[in-house]
Amino acid sequence: MFDALTRQPDDPLLALIGLYRKDERPGKVDLGVGVYRDETGHTPIFRAVKAAEKRLLETQDSKSYVGPEGDLVFIDHLWTLVGGDTIDRSHIAGVQTPGGSGALRLAADLIHQMGGKRIWIGLPSWPNHASIFKTAGLEPAGYPFFDVPTQTVLFDTMITALQSAAAGDAVLLHASCHNPTGGVITQAQWMELAAVIAERGLLPLVDLAYQGFGRGLDEDVAGLRHLIGVVPEALVAVSCSKSFGLYRERAGAIFAVTASSSSADTVRSNLAGLARTSYSMPPDHGAAIVRMILSDAELKRDWQAELETMRLRITNIRRALAEGLRDRWQALGAVASQEGMFSLLPLAEADVMRLRNEHGIYMPGSGRINIAGLKTAEVDGVIANFKNL
């Protein structure tokens, strides 16, 4: 029966990782894979994570299942970090998931189970978004969100698209640190966006994967908190991969904001049921680490301090890149005011291949670069090679 299958194409970003590893040139630069790297080119383990793991090693007394809903203390602390006190806690239904991707898939399955058919996505977006939603049975409806040549968020286009959406449609939003563009929605725009979503009866699904990497922990969820205070219902998919450096531990959660405690209980039971038939139980280790960090004042302070150091490093590299590249592309001065790990540069695929072949600078064919993949010492060289295109 396997003969009925056709080989699926390799993920281009994962293929890029393999090409980079095979390149033996000493000055090669990886701007592709979406992980944070420090000045040594290493993806570090947070000090607070190491300390929490040590405590877990000494105190954990069981490896039994955690249940489909996951670690409930982790869920509670993570929602406090994300939602603050915006919504009555009894109106929140949360379930632990295998990373942010697991949260998005569970959200998509829930939307489909509720009878939802369409989800609006601003383009460009993280490539796996549309694939996840299609596989769950939803129809992605795309609209232009970001203009690459001018490095501009097309907010008016977004509002126009959503004003034509049907009641009951879902809409995907990036809470902050937009992947792949870095484009920023201002707080005033979040207010206008929330009003349109509420008026049209749309269901927002907010992807929060980089809290703390943009303007700060609270600042990066200010728009999200306003939104959930305005709309009656929402879904929030949270990843701990970047904010806690737990990429391989697959720690995440899906939260539903509901109109009542009874509705929250119903939604929670459906999310748990969907989880049970998908992956049964979530992995425990990463969530236990996050729970321990957020439960301990000293560990939490150290985690916040290290996260802030990482944020400032990214910000400084953004400014240096913007200053160096604005002579070649005036619009790239906007890179300095964008947020998070990524920016999407106005490069043709031929330019990307030239940078790779001639200079060992690796990035996807789209021109999306991982700012956090750069060392400060590499910035001037990268700028010079870009300007010579």
C-alpha cells in the first residue's frame, strides 16, 4: 500500500541547515534557521533553565503521565505571563501542548470541530501556518500584510480584508515579533483591529512565539491584552521555545478566552479530547522547567534579566544593519524599528544564491533573515556583501 504514496518535498529551511553544515568555509554565516544565537554563534541554555533542571533532578519523584490537559500549574503561571489580569481567570481554558505548533494544530482542530471553515492569514506569514490549518480542514484566506520593497505593514489592507470576512471566520494574528517580516502593529492599530474583529463576529487566533524579544515582556502582549478585553472569544497559541530557550523540549499551550466559566469548562473538555486522540499526553520536562522558573522569584528574575540581554543584543544588531544597509536600500532603515528575530529583505532568489555561493551567507530564498543568527563581528562583512549585490 505504501506504493500509493508520492515523495513529499523536503522543507526548504531544514534543507538549508544541511547545506550550511556541509560548507567548510570558515567565514560562513547562518541567517536561516530560526533560533537565537549568542556572540559565539551558540544557542545557549538559560541559567534559570539549568538551575530549574537541577532542582527537578533532585526533587522529581515520578515519570507518570501528566494527563491530556498537562501541568495545570504551568498553565496557570504561563497565562499570568501572557494575559495578566485582563480577563477573569475562570473564563480561561488552557491546555498544555507539544510546542507552539501543537497549540496551533489543537486550535485549528477546535475551530473545525466548532464548524469553522475559513481562517484569514496576512501574507507573508510563517510558512507552516497555512499547512497546519489546511491539514485540520480549514480554508486559509490570504491577503497582503507586508510590502517588502517599502518595508511597510499594510494595515489598511488588513482592515479592508477583515471587514469583508464572514461572521464565524477565524483570523490569525501575530502577537508581536512578526515572523517573517518583523513588522509592527502599533497599539492604536491594535485598538482599531480589535474593534473590527468584535464588530464582524470573527474569532481571533493569536500566535505568541517570541514574548520578550521585541519591546519587552509586557509590551509584547499589550495588543493581545487589549484584544481579549474587547472580543467575547479568542484563542491564544503560546510557544516557550524562544522565550525560555526550550526549542527541543516542545513546551507550549493553547488558551481559549470565553464569555463564561461554564463555556471555559466546555472548551477545555473539547481541547483535552482533541489532544487525547492526537498525541494523548504532552511532554512534561519543558513545562516543568517553565513552571519552576515562574514559581520561584529568584529564578524568574534571573530568567527575565537574561531574556532582556538577548532582546537588547537583537535590537543593537538591528540598528547596525539598518544603518549600514540604508545606503543601498533606503527602505531598510525600517529594520531598526522592526521587532524580534526576523526581517524580510527585498532580495531576488538570484541574490540569495549569490550570497550563498560567493560569500557563504545562508538564508531562505524568500530573503527572510534571522537577525539573532548574526554575531556583532560579522555585521560589517554581511553589510558589505549585501551592498555589492
